[in-house]
Amino acid sequence: MEFRQSLFWERDSNTIDTFKDSQYIVERILELGKDEEVKWLYNFYRPFFIKTVVSISDSLSPKTKNLWTLLLQNE
């Protein structure tokens, strides 16, 4: 996937590694992503990993964290 520069404004989006930067990617897409980016996220990363990132993240806003905690409850 080609990442939007506006989603990862402080880095060159072409240098983002989907393995090394996985937590960073999940946090940004859950917080600021568009529908197609969230769909890509679900297809690329396992639901357990996404759920883990949500539970340990200090970067997600409280509203975003609560929303995704509820949405991932049955994953």
C-alpha cells in the first residue's frame, strides 16, 4: 500500500516499513485513516495484533481507543 504523506506527516511515507513500523502504522490508521486504509489494515495485520496495539497504545486518543476496543471486542 502507498501511504498518504498527510497520515505520516513527520516521516517520509516511502520509507515506512510495514513490519518494523507496524505499531506506528496501526495507531495512525486507527486514529486518522480513511475507510480504505482501515480495510487494508484489517487485511494486512491479524486482528489479534491490532487489538494488542489498541490495548497498549499511548498514542491513541481516549475516544479512538474506546471505539476500537468496542469494535475489536469479538476478535
